[in-house]
Amino acid sequence: QLQACGGGAVQAGGFLRLSCAASGRTFSGYTMAWFRQAPGNEREFVAAMRWNDHAYYVDSVTGRFTISRDNAKKTTYLQMKTLKPEGTAVYYCAASSSVILSNVRNPGAYKDWGQGTQVTVSS
């Protein structure tokens, strides 16, 4: 089970940190990811971190967002700075123990999903 939190309303240029706490699993071996979905759009890959701490980002957030994980706390984080209005969406965390490298950006590769947290960026 995944529990995401940390969303909110900020102005463009602002900062938020999302958290996703996992329960009932061996967290360290999982690939953890963040996706987002704006109204009328498909779910979009944002960032992922594999078991070996290798991180992957969608180009539009590279340099502004940072994914990290704390295996002892079974929690993954998404630090988002210099937020833009186009970043307004519901952000979801996802987890999977069996995502191959070529599939880290594919939402269909993840079996477990959090409930989503709303991020609203105003201009």
C-alpha cells in the first residue's frame, strides 16, 4: 500500500516536496516512480528511482525535480522546485518489484499505486 502526501497550491517558481510512504513490502528492492495526470490528459511519467538509486526524469522536469528514497523509512520523495503552471496535476506514486530499465517510464509497468495528491501551480 502506498500513501502519497505533500501536494498543495503554490505560485509559479515555488517549491513542494511530495512524499510516498510504503507499507507491507520489502521497499529497497522496488522501483519507485512518480506520475502525474492533468484533467483531460493521460497519466504522464515524471520520475523514477530504481533499486540501485539510478534516477530517471521526463525532460520537462530535469534540473528542477529530484527523486530520492529512504529505504529505512520506506518512503520516496519528489522535490519540485521552480514549479510551472503546466505542472498542475494530480501526482501519483507507483511501485513495482519487476520493472525493467526500458519500462521505467511506462505506467503499465507498475502494479501498486498511491491515491494521488493534487499540485496546483498558479501563474
